[in-house]
Amino acid sequence: MFEKILQKNEELVNYLYFFNKILIFFLASYLSFKIRINQEQFYNYFQITVIFIMISIIIQNLFGKSTRFYDKSMKSFIIKDIYFFVISLLLLIFLAAIFKVTDQYSRIWLFLFIFFTSLFLVLHKIIYNWFYNSIISANLFTKNVLLIGEFESVKNLIKKLSKENKYHFRICIFTDKNSKKDYFPIQKIKLDENINKNINYYKISQIWIVQSDNFNSNKILEKLSATPIDIRTVYSDNFNKEHYVEKLDGYNIYETSISPFYGVNLLLKIFLDYFLGIIFFIISLPFIAVFGILILIEDGRPIFFIQKRHGWDNHIINIYKLRSLKKNNSLKQVKEGDGRVLKVGKFIRKFSIDELPQFINVLKGEMSIVGPRPHALEHNNEFSQKIKGFMQRHRCKPGLTGLAQVKGLRGPTPLKEQMAKRFEQDILYIKKWNIFLDLYIIFKTMIVFLFQKVD
């Protein structure tokens, strides 16, 4: 999941780095105070440290170049850390002189603060670079990439970026007819009906379209419309320079189709899932136990129904439900008055009790509390042929409830028109998603679930 949090950029890594710097300022100030100053005067030095930090934040926001990715270079360290530290300190001294409060603070404390801050900033940069390299080497957020482009363009990109540990080039598709049979460092596949199977098999999280002369990416994007993977376009020049999201060894990388689920907001969603997931799962355990016994009495084992569904990026997951149908039945969608439904099954389906075991999927990180409801693989295969872009609803984790469900689009969807309406709401959720929308859907679900059947 780390690679998803950092899928679009590394803002979380940068936030952590900046937060550490604030701690360094406080630590340096406190050590300088303890060495030289009387304990009773600490409040004044704490105040001046807070003011210094506020000045530092303002200076960096006004004059610092915003970057989406963590920069390990010493040039970045000198400019963003040392230079802005000096400018902020001079501005603090200037303001103290204007308000005539310089006599209230010890010069020895100031010199010690400069010494400790400089020392800690250098040590912090060294340690943080080591930390960053370590989590990349451990593949904690390495992204598996599918490359699409002409043979020479793809070959040159792999050659140049082979040492870029953040990206693992797994498979490639050549768009030209130059089908060379010599050795190639990664597996070659075709852009055909098996593309999604290959994406699942190689656990691809990004698709890169490598642009070159006389290359038309529109046809490629059209063929990828059924693929919910994030897509980026790569240029080897300075095309549209101001809008590229990442620069790697002479290549500019642009966003073409990126899921909004990334960064700090995704981290908050994950926290919400685990926090509420644990609470709701504990509350649901007595219901699962009681109705599990009733299922056992009426129709024997198994109690749980396990079915493969598509998860994020079309990856296959096993979801858990209390079994509401008789054993050995087909996967046709349940209709009103369906004879396959158990007596206890009618009750647990009406009140969504059969979905409670899916909190296990939430705690395993395979599902979210809020997201598009997962359908059986057979149903996805059917409707992906009938509704254009249908698999785009898997650009996030599937959920226990979603925007479509709270809008009343629940229950069986045997007709294309019914599924199309649900699909529209799923795509709207993905486009408009934020953490407050999740909270709204959770609240709305708690109100309406007693009165509507579930799918």
C-alpha cells in the first residue's frame, strides 16, 4: 500500500522531512537553553523559537520551489535547509531589533542555537537519505511498470533508467512492426484481450506510454480504456516543461490518467478504514456467530461464502460473506423471490448482515469501508463488454458501501441500464473523492441500511 500512497508524488516523504526539521529547531533551542540559561526564562525562548519556525515556514513557502518528489542532493540541502535557515534567522534578528527586544535574549544562546541547528540539519540529511534509500531498496513503494512504445524508445528508456530503484520495469508492449528477436531485458507482451490478465499476473501499478516521433498515443489510450491502471506519458525532451510531474535522467513524465487516491488523503482513508474496521468488526462478531449457527442448522456447512472479485487495479481478491444461498448454486444475480435463497438468507440479505465478514477484507487491506461495490468476475466480464470504461471503477479499493448504494442503487442489476446508473455513481465517487465524502457515505449508510436490500 506504500506504493499507492506515493503513487503520484512523494509529498508524504517531504512532509515528514519538514516535520523533522521543526523538531530539530525545538531541540536545538532547548539544548542551547539548558546549557546556558536559567530555567525560569524558558517560556521566552520557547516563544522566540515558535516565531522563528513561523518565519521559516513563510520564507520557504514564498521563495522555495515546490517539489513533488524528495530530493536527496546536497544542492537541495544547501538551498532548502541551510540557506533558508540563515535567511530566517537574519529576519528574526531584524524583527527583534525593530521591536527592541534583543536585550531579553542571550547571545550565547543564539550562537549555540546556530551551532546545534546546523549540526542537526547535516546529520538529519544524512540519516534521512539513508532511510529513503533503505525503504526503496526494500521495495516498500517500488512501482511495477508496463512500458508501451516503439522498440528503440523503450530500449533507450530502460537503458537509462535501469538504476532507478523506485520503478521496476516488468513488461513491455512494442507499437512498431520492428519485432526484433534478439535478447530484451524484460518480458514482451501484446496489447490484446489478455492485457488485464497480464497486468494482474505481473502486479502492474503504472503504465508508461513512451512518446517518440510519429507516435500516436490516442489509439493506445482507447485500447486501455478498460484498464483501471494509472497511466503516465513519457517524453525524452522538454515538451510542456512546466507541467511535468517528475524528471528522470532526461525524461519528463506527465500525468495522463491518475487515480485521486494517493498521498496524505489516502493515508487518512487507510487510517479511517482500520479504525472503524476494528470497531465494526468487534461489534459484528456476535451477529456473525448467531447467524452462522442458523445457516449451519438450516443447510449445513460451509457458513461462509468465499468468492473471487476484482480489487484495486483489477487485482483478484477473495471476499467473505455469510452464505445466504443454498449450496451448489449458479452465480446468476439473485432476484426477488429467488428460490435459491435460504430462509435465514432472506433476513441477512435484507439487513446486510451477510456482508459483515467483509470487515476481514478491510482489515487485510483488500477492501475499504467506502468504495465501489465489487461484483463477481463473471458479472464484470459481462458488463465490461456492454458499458465502455466499466473497469475504471476499480481505480480504488472496492468498498462495503458506496455512493451508488446511498443513492438507492442497490439490489440486483441484471439490466445494462441498471448497471450503467450504478457505474455512473461509482465513477462520480472516484472523481469527487475526499475523506469528507467517505464520512458522509458512512453516515448515510447507517441511516438507510435498515430499509433497503443489498446487492
